[in-house]
Amino acid sequence: MEWKGKIISGEFEDQGEDFILHQVKHFSTTSTLNESQVNSIYNYLSKAESDRDGQILTLNDQMLIRLSQEEIRLVMDDLEYIRSQYE
């Protein structure tokens, strides 16, 4: 099932155990995230949510993506939806 959030998009595997990340902001990627990884990213961003300078995410260990404070909140919204699908 293809899904497009506010900042990220991707799809759930047929078994629903993994989320395949296709895009973050306007950057394309193919990364597979399991429930634990989604939770880790969410928890990390929740601790940095009030950081005025934003955060940097790394895709595929090589591409840096800067997230503003507002974009952090939007990614967290997207991750909340993905997390709800694991339940």
C-alpha cells in the first residue's frame, strides 16, 4: 500500500512488518525500516523537537537532509501514522 505523508512517503511490505521509505522531502531513497527503527527515529526526533537549529538526517549513510524545527514536527506526524500501522 503506497502512502504519502507530509514529508516522507513509501509503502508497507505485503506482510506489514516493514515500511519501505521512498522519499524524504524531495530526496528519493529506498530504505527499509522495521518497527524498532521507526520508533528509534521518532524518539530521537522527539528529543530534538525544540532544537531551534533543526536536525540533520542521513539517508543511505551518504546524503544529508536538513530538517527545520517545523519539518521535524511534520516528520514526527508521519512517523506517528507509520507507528500506528504496526499495531
